[in-house]
Amino acid sequence: MLELKDLSFSVPVEIDGEVQEKVIIDHLNFTFEKGKFYAITGPNGSGKTTLARLVMGIFQPTGGKILYEGQDITNLSITDRAKMGIAYSFQHPARFKGLTFRDLLSIASGTDDEEMILALLRRVGICSFSFLDLPVDAKLSGGEIKKIELATTIARNPKLAIYDEPDTGIDLWTINPMVRLLKREQLERGTTTIVVSHNRAFLEVADSVLIIVKGQIAYQGKLENALTMLSDMSVCSYRHCDKCSGEEDAECYR
Ligand SMILES: Nc1ncnc2c1ncn2[C@@H]1O[C@H](COP(=O)(O)OP(=O)(O)O)[C@@H](O)[C@H]1O
Ligand SMILES: [Mg+2]
């Protein structure tokens, strides 16, 4: 249902006074099948969020194509993609001064009917009634904001839902209900689900695990083999520099 064809994204960056192209997504090819659950993992900075944003249309690719249900959506806006049933749950959700969780749910679901909103909250389960009428502003904790973000994504009844690290800041008591919730949405509603996560609980329920390294798919398949690959992978812990080869290299750090 979602095809990435030779997808690339690079940005100009200044290194040692010279402008160079930094490749973030590197000629990536992959087909996501309808109704399946995918978990995407990989080192920090490997391009997972960028990939999710390219699919949602927040970034425009510098090369390649994105096909959704057979249609080329590469040049479509975020709004058009949302209308086609694609939803993206941000890694760092925005806070909306003055808007409440109830307002966000109403906008996302297209109804302000109290019964419908309550039914939605029951379906989402992990969201507390206690913050339904509180403003979604800086006073809410990071974890509460993430729950609200996830609930509003589900409220849109997307055909394709992309969750970017939905478990960040979420307490231990909520992670498993969150995993079950997203799995139930996939199985009962046929939602094609892509979850970017480092959490094994998400990897375990996925039909397929993708490991992204340096903007490419380094692995795709069953979790068992992914775990072997992850344990064998050498990733530099100092890699947040532009010179990094990806291998552990103390010289590079200095
Ligand atoms: N607009 C941008 N300009 C420059 N660098 C960017 C931009 N967006 C992302 N990056 C860089 O691209 C790399 C991949 O980022 P990201 O997709 O957020 O990684 P991940 O989600 O896998 O941790 C990082 O090194 C990040 O700093
Ligand atoms: Mg990210």
C-alpha cells in the first residue's frame, strides 16, 4: 500500500567552511503491505524520523518517489495525504495553548458529540479522563502529551498510521497497554501501522522489523534474526559528528 522507490533526502550542511550535501535517506526502496504492523528501529540519527516525515509530506524528498495505494503522492501536501488516510504521530508533539485534549479529539475525529468522544476515550483506553478538559500546554508532562498525540492519531481512523517513538516518556504501566492498543487497531481496523521504536515490546508484535542504518534499510524481516543482527552491529557511540564512519573510533571523537 506504500511504496518507497529510490527515496533520497539530503540537506546542505557547512563542514569546515564548505557547503556539502549531507545524505540522510539514501536511495531507499521498500514496500509496506496493507494491514501489516512494521517496527522501525536503528541508531539515533539514522534517519527514522526523516523517513516518517517524508511519508507524511512534512519534508519533500530530494530524489525518488512515494506511492500510496498505487498513486504517486510524492508532490502532495500534508493535508492531501491526511485526507487520503495517512496520519503521523510526532516524536516531539506540539503543545497548543488554549486548546484542550477534548478540542484536539473533536478536530481529529470530526465530532464534538460527548458520547462519541467518550467512546473514543474508551477505545484508546490509555488516556486519562482527568486531562480531557485541561489545556494541552506546557503544564502537561512529556508522557501525557505523547498519550494525547497517540489518541488524536487514532481518532482520525487512519488507513496508514505512523507513530514516531510513541513510548518516549511513557511510564512502565502504560507501555504494554499502548502496544496492545496499536496492535488491536491494526487487527480490528486493518490499520497499516508503522512504529518507530527502540522498545522490544513493539518489535515483538510487529509482522516485520526494519533496521535503518545511515538512511538505508540494513535489515528487514523477523525479530529473531533482527536481534542477532543488532547484537553483531558495531555502532560508534561518538557518532554525532559529520566525520563518523559509524565504527567505534576514539580518534574521530578527538
Ligand atoms: N533538516 C535537517 N537539516 C540538517 N540535518 C538534519 C535535518 N533533519 C535531520 N537531520 C539530521 O539527519 C539525521 C537523521 O535524523 P533523524 O531522522 O531525526 O534520525 P532518527 O529519527 O533516526 O534519530 C540526524 O543526524 C539529524 O541531525
Ligand atoms: Mg527520531
